Amino acid sequence: MADLINRLLASDEPSIRWKVRVKVLGEDPESPSILKLQEEIRISPRVKTLLSERTAEGTIPFMPYRKWYGAHWLLATLAENGYPARDESLSPLADQVLDLWLSPSHYKSTPTIKGLTRRHASQESNALYALLTLGLGDERVEQLAENLLKWQWPDGGWNCDQNPNASYSSFHETIIGVRALALYGQLRNLESSLQAARQAAEIFLKRKLFRRRRDGKVIKKSFIQLHYPCYWHYDVLFGLKAMAEAGVISDPRCEEALDLLESKRLPEGGFPAEAKHYHLDDRRTMKGRRQSGKSLVNWGGTSKQRMNEWVTCDALYVLAAAGRL
């Protein structure tokens, strides 16, 4: 394990080194050396490429939710990868995101059917988590959290399914809500938010993070594959990461998912990306408005035999939080 840690600490990617030092080894995120490392992240080639399409006003000239290069996804990506907090140059992106998710037209498109609000709560959740992590936003951030709490279903999560018979929360729509409300509760010292996060975590814990309750079968093949980034998609590693952030990773119902994760460890000690949710943007072949699902940067691709540094860092964080490292 020491060899693997040293290999990651020697990565060309400053975000990888930040993840290892802060998330795995537990270094103080406010220490001078970590703050210096975050400045290296801010000016890194990866971040420069991600933000390369900003206009003179600091905005991204696409609909903010445009996958995966709109302002919503850029902020979520920066928050996930150690970008320094309170960078006012990102405020125009924050305004784009908040204006979108708090607009009157957005509320009008959120129906309530049989007493349940049918909402893509992963959207508000991702925005809340990113803005809190990056130290951006104003009182409008509080409204994102209030909306999530108001829209929470009785079983603990959220769902966008407008079928009147849909009465159970969605893994995809709920998992980011767990981490967003947990972070909001921690930063604001709000027990109500922490309790809401724990209630949402029960959606996953009751199903051991990847099994159906009625017959114990795997819910979906993609749930037991490893990806990076997950964006709004669920997988077992993303689930375990949220459980760790919500403080419930020691729950016995996480054990089988942790065993599954450990079974995917490569001989060298790292973990692979088994599938991905993005395609690289080749600007030479793109015409007009860029297609959805394109990434400006490569996150290591997929391979069953080759370590993916991004997946490996998340896996090591989870295993360390569970006392398995």
C-alpha cells in the first residue's frame, strides 16, 4: 500500500496529490502546504482546459446544465477535485447555476403528483454541494437546501418519475442529496439537515447499496461498475463515498459493498475505471453547438487491467474511512 500511495503522490495531477493527502491521509486542508497545492490545482492544465470557454464576463456560453461542460458541471468538477475555495472569478458561474435552479420557470416544471414532488433533485444537490465546497453563493444557496428538504419523499429520497404509481426514491436522484445535505448540516451545524441526510442514506443501506430488497439481486449492472466521473449517475463506489461523507460508512449494511469494492483491486493495489459516462470532445469534428455528454478533458479512460488514478483515490478514501486501508 505504501508503494501505491507514493506513486499517487508523485502524480503529475495536483488534484490526485490533494485527494491522497487530504482525503486518504487526513492532512489539514487549511495547512499552508495544502493551500499551496490548491493553488497549483487552480492553474493546472486540466483546470485551464475545463474553464477555457469562459467569456470576458466569466460565464460559460452554454445552458448551465449542458453535459458535461456547462457551468453546473464545471463547478461540480472543480469542487470534487480540490479547487481552492472563495475564488471570486467563479462567481459568474455560480450566478448562472443559481439563476437556473431558482428560476420561476424551473419551479413550474416541478409537479406534485399524489402528494410527492417529482424532481431531478440531483441537480439542486450537485449545485448545493459544489457551491458550499467552493465557498461561493449567497442566501440563494440556503434556498437550494430548503427546497431539497421540502421535496424529500417519506422514504427519505427523491425521484423525478411522473408515473403516479412511482412511490420509491431513485438511487440516481438521491445519492448526491445525501452528501449535499450532510455537508450543509456540518457547515451550518443543523441537525435537521444531518438527519435528512441520514434518512436519505437509508435508501441505500436497506439495499446494501446495490441489491433489490425483494429478491437480493443486483439492481443494475452499472451499479457494480466503477466510473469516474459519475456526474449524476450512481455506482457502488459513489454510494460508499456518500456514506462516508454522511458518517454512516461503519453501518454493517455497507460491508458487502466494501467487500465488492476490495475485490476489484488490481495486483498493483490500484483500482480500474470499468466504464465511463463521457466522450472526449474532438473540436476538429464538432460543428455548431457541441453535443451533450462531451468532456473537454480525459479522466483516464477505461480498462479492467490498468489503474485509474481518479477511481483509486476515491476507493482509498472509502476504505480509509471504513478502517480497511
